Amino acid sequence: MWLASWMNFNLKIEMDILEKLTEVFKEFPGIGERQARRFVYFLMSRSLEYAENLSSSILDLKKEVSQCKECFRFFIGKNDKNICEICSDPNADSSILMVVEKDSDLESVKKSKVYHGKYFILGGLVPIVEKNTKSFVRINELLERIRKDKNLKEIVLAFSLNPQGDHTDFYIRSQLKEACKIQDIRISSLGRGLSTGTELEYSDNETIKNALKNRQ
Ligand SMILES: [Zn+2]
């Protein structure tokens, strides 16, 4: 009898750890239940040393990463002002500001080497059915940034071409309209060089170049 309950107890612990870790991986972008489970089984098959390396790398990442106070991107390194190398680059064109959803979008545009202005990371897209939109994106921070920036001549909205991206474009335009009118700033959106359904993150250099050239 006690053996059965002891085995049950052990089985429960095992299930809890499996479930717990699966839930953690499910929070990763683009990862569903099945993939999350595959990650957990993969980790089970690896050595203790592998797991130790992985967990210490994650902790090191958290210790070494900073978030830029101006564009909100994450970067490796620390400095007194907490400003990233793009925002502090004197050669970057400060008359143009590109607003993107997330860090990986910024990296794609940066890698394409066709844009030399500044960036702002919105931190998400605005869900289509949502009343409290402000809690999803950094709209107040963006407005603050625009108000402070006297050199700004143009804001480029660069969201993925899908319904949520379009909705965010519309929402941000309506929120910025007043401030941009007062400061005489043009608002444009990435052009149709991107085809419908395109994720900015996965676009190649040529596509980004065309989209930027055809911005409207
Ligand atoms: Zn920055």
C-alpha cells in the first residue's frame, strides 16, 4: 500500500516539473504546447553539465543586459546613462524616427543597412478587440520622446503587414496626429514593398529597402 502511494507521489513530482517547464517554454514567442514539450524532453536527455551551462548563461544574460532609456531596446553592456549605441551614435540621422514592434524587428532593419535614422520600440502591437490599448504599447513614452525631440522631421511606422499591424498603424497615427501637427512632423508607413502577411523580422534586405523607399 505504502509503495503505491510512494510511487504516486514520485509520479506527481515528475509531472509537476514537466508541466512547470512546459508552461515556461509555452511563453516563448511562437512556441506551442507540442514544441514546448519537445524542449523539455530534449533537456531531460542532456547531461547535468549542459543544464548548468544553460541556466548560468541565462543568468549571465540577465546580469549583462540593459534597456535603453531612449528607444527601449535591450542591449548588452552597461553605461551610466543607460543609452544604447544607436541612440548615442552622432552619425545617426536624428531627423527620422522608425517605430517598430519589437527588438528583433529593429535588428532586421539595422542589418539591412538601408536605414540610418533613430528607432523606438513600441513593445507590442495593439490588439484589434481591446479597449485599454495603452497598457499594450508605449504610446505615452513615444509621445514624450516626440515632444522632447526638436530635430524630428519624420516618423516611420514599420509594423508587420497583417490585420494587427494595420490596426496598430491606424491607432498610432491617431494618437500622434496632434503632436506631429504642432511640431510639423510627417508620419509615414513602410511601403508596399512588403507583401501582405509579411513579418518585418523575417524580411530580407532588398524587401526592407523597397519598403523604405516606397513609404507613404
Ligand atoms: Zn537606444
